[in-house]
Amino acid sequence: MALIKSISGIRGTIGGAPSEGLTPLDVVKYAAAFGTWVLANSSQNSIVIGRDARLSGDMVSKLVTATLQGLGIDVIDLGLSTTPTVEMAVPAKQAGGGIILTASHNPKQWNALKLLNSKGEFISDTEGQQVLALADAEAFDFAPVTKLGSYSTDDTFLQVHIDAVLALPLVDVEAIRAKNFRVIVDAVNSTGGIAVPQLLAALGVEKVEKLFCEPTGDFAHNPEPLPENLRDIAKVLSHGGFDLGIVVDPDVDRLALVCENGEMFGEEYTLVAVADYLLQENGGGNTVSNLSSTRALRDVTEKHGGTYAAAAVGEVNVVNKMKETNALIGGEGNGGIILPELHYGRDALVGIALFLTHLAKTDVTMTRLRASYPNYFISKNKIELTPDIDTDQVLVQMQQRYAQHPINTIDGVKIEFEKEWVHLRKSNTEPIIRIYAESASNATADHLANKIIGDIKEIISQKA
């Protein structure tokens, strides 16, 4: 499979021929390109790295380390870590950048280099293009033997991260401890198996059942925290004895929650619930999510007198919109929570601490808490097109067809229908239009999506 080079980094499957997967040659090439970019754009001569537990992690880490040292860059290795931990470590260590070795929710045959600037935030699309240009040109100048970079390790920074979470004014450790929560954790055999139990212990949660918490990297199920992949934890919860389930993806930047009866809280509602708590305690504030996330965040924000804004899909875009609007909290409907007070990155650990505080203070069950929020359903679909079809022109015609409705075109076409919406996005790698539709019922969301798919097919047939 071809390498995927995008705003979120360099991803690919391990093995195969160079440029057809993430081979050792590709790892070295893109690590060298990023290291060269850091040297040209920062006064700092160091880069922080960290990885999830996937099977190829150790090999990829060694390749990256050696390449950066070869450029004369000092490497600070956090070892088995989390994406948000590395993000926080970069500015704390005054490094010129960071590389997180994780393919996030992708299966175990994948790995990736996620690239951070000196603020510990993902590099922009423009900066990413600069890195790719360096890689294509192989414009690297390696250091002589007397100027090779140093290598050091730091296995303490996860505790620094946890201490920073506990120090947040709206994380109430005493309230959490007093509830004696019984929690089950599914960490899909990655670094969440280290980080989440360590955080829960610090929060005073003593009754923790670990499910797939050995960081072997041999994922016990599809690592994306979607309902169809969480049958094991749901089954355990359905038998009773626990207050909630906590699920994280391999690099611990996405948080999904499961109710005490085994029903899904809904990853879209992780951000909604945490935002509700923060807005309530703050007396309002602004929020941001991407265009494909639930309207429930807007409803909750406006209930507290705040203003909601939508960003293009992608964490970088959400962060930029949060800075622009001075948002109190933001994130994505995939369970990603971004709290600027801590750092500008999705962070499951801060999400857990804030959610447990919220649950403790409301003094209700997970099921009751979920029922207190506006109920929406998102239907996710796609339509495959032939390569000769002008996808951009199809989206323009859809925009014209629904011109009487509010439309947002910062990322594809999003059409608003009072409290329903449809978001159309083209794929950057294949002739596909993805169609997301949200409504108060599954049936209506599906119907709305099918109506839009019918419109697209009609537009295509008229061109034929």
C-alpha cells in the first residue's frame, strides 16, 4: 500500500518495497527531512520522540533516533509514551520539535511519524509541504563524526503529564476519590495500559479492572474505539459491578466511554460531557469542534451562553480555530478533547480526569448523564466515483442545489437543515465523496444521507 503523506504525518504499512509501505528507507528519509526542517526553523538542536506499543515501534524508533543523531540533533527519547505526553514534553524540554511514532487508531501493521513543532503542536499543512519537499529532494546534510547528536532517555515525563492534569483547578481528586468508582479499562494492548491505570491511581480510583492493558502491541481487537470494536468491555459491564468503562486508542489521544450497563456513551459525547462541565463551572465560554462532529456541542455551548465555532476536519484546523476564538475547550467527535489550559492537543488523560470529576459532582449514573444531553445520530456513508468525474464540480453543484440553506465550504460542503446537517467531503487519495448526516434519529439521518447520495447520482448522470 502506498505511503500516505498528509497534514497528520507520514503513515504506511510496515514492509514491502520502498515508497509502497513504511519501510526502513522511508523512515530514514522522512526523519531526515523533518530533522533538516527543524534545524532550519528552530534555534534548538534537540527533538523529543516517543512511541506507542505497536510491534514495529522499537525498530522505527531506532531508525529515527540514528537518523536524527546523524544530522547532529540531540534526541530525547520518552520511550513508551502517549501522543499528548510527547506534545507536552517538547516545550517543557525546550526542544525544536517532536516525533510521535504511532499510527493512532490504525491496525497493528501500520505505523507513522507524527510531526510536532517547537510548541508541541502538529506542524501546519504549509510546513508539512516543506518537509515533503526536503524528502523528495533528499536535501540532507549529515554531520561529521565529531558533531553527531546525543541520545538520552526520560521515562518520568508521563508522571509530569499526570501531575499537570491533577493540578488543574477543575479536576477534583477528592470528589472522585469519595465516589469509590469501579472502573474497567480497555487499552488495546498499547501504552494506555500504562498511562490510564497510573492516572486513575493518582485520582484515587482504587477499583480498576484491566482489560488488554499489557503493552505488547499485539492489539486484541481493531484499535479504533468504535462500538463494533468494544464488545468485550461492553459484555463485562453488562454483567454489573462497574460504574463505567474507559477505552483509549493506542496513542491515548482519543477517549471513548461505556455506561454501567454496557451501552456506549458515544464517542461524540465525550467532548460534549466534558465541555458541559467546564462551561458550567466557568459561567460560559467558547467551544470548537470540526464540521463532522455532533451538533450537541453547539447546543450545550449555547445553553451556557457561549459561542460555538466549526473548523475544518483535522486537529491542526481545530487548534487554529480555537486560538482564533479563544475557546475554553474544543476537539473532535472521535473522542478527542483539547484543553488549552493544559496544551493544544487531543488528550484522553485530561478527558478522563475532567469526566470523572463531572460524573462525581452530578452524582448520577453514566446512563442518566448521557440521557441529559441532546440526542443525535450520525450516519456515515460514502459514494465511489469514477476517476474521470470532477469531484470538485460535483460539490459546487450540490452547493448550488441547496443554496437556500446555510452552507459552510471551509472543508467540502456542509448544509444545515435547522437541527440537522449533511457534510460532504472528498477524499484526497481516491475518487470518493464521504457523506455524514446527523439527525435526532438514526432513520432520519440515514434518509437524509440517502437523499444527498441520490442528488449526487443525479448530477453525475446529467454529465454522462
